[in-house]
Amino acid sequence: MSIVKFTGAATLASAIALAACSSEPAADADGDGTITQDEVETVLANSDLTLSPGQWENTVEFVDIEFDDSQLPPEARGMIGPMLDAMRGQKNTTNTCITEEEAKEPAAEMFSGSDAADCEYSKFEFGGGSIDMAMTCKDPQSGSATITNTGSYDETSYSMEMKISMDASEMGPMQINAKAGGKRVGDCAE
């Protein structure tokens, strides 16, 4: 799994900060100490999630990337370091139209991550304008990532700090600190 997939999963998971209800059911429904994707989706499906419909602008910024290139072959060291340096401070902005229907009943996968990812949550709390979640995602080819998201939201904006600790088998450990934010910027274009 590439950095893009892990950060994509983090971004998608952090979108939960867009809206939530403070009376949500417990995420670990079966009490086994692990919060599965299915349990997260159940929490979201049974909550009063609401968004303000319209055009949303979402931004992810890579604040810092720590990486030890000593585990790389010498020929790769000169390429990976500059590539990661170029990512520091980079902002990626996307725009999404949230329709009236989507705002009333947002799809669970929009807020929690992909069913295709092998992820388990150790924490999944949202409500009252704040979010605090942690998950570990695994990929047999490229290692694992632990992702934490903390932040705040209201109906028209959100702000998140994301920490991603990757243990990529080919590249060794990597730490990524990122910020995500979004806001409603107007009506959707017709």
C-alpha cells in the first residue's frame, strides 16, 4: 500500500469531522476491545449525522515527514529523500458537492474509510464538535500504518490534525504529520 493510499484513507477517515451527533452509540458494540469497520459504519448509520449541503473545499497539508533512508539501497536514497522533502508543506485541495440527499443521510463509507482496507480502530469517538479516533491499517505487500485524527467540526467546517506512523517493509518506518480542513464555500454548481 502506498503513502498515497494510507494518506487517502486518513483523509477519508478524517472527513468524519464534518458532522456528528453527541448521542452516538458505543463504537465497540460487541465489547471485544476492537472496533471494526462494520462497527464504525453501524455507529454512523445510526447517528444523526448532518452536513450543510453545498460545495465543500477540503485541504490536506503535509506538515512534516520523518524518514530514515538508511534501510534503502544506495541508488534509492538519492531519489526518496528529495521526493519526501518536496511533499513537506504541500497542500492538496479538492472540491466536493454535497447534495441535499447526501447531507441528510451521508453514506457511512464517506466518513469512515474504505471497506477494502484492512483497518481496525482502537478509538472512535465523535460528538459535541470534536473527534478523536485511532486506527491501524495493514497491507501484506507494504506494511502497516497507525493513523490518529483529532480535531473539531461544525456543520459548515472542520479542522483535523493527523499523525500517520508507517512501517513499510521496503522503506522502513516513516512518520507523517498532516493537517486536514474543510469548509462549505457555496452552492453546488449546476
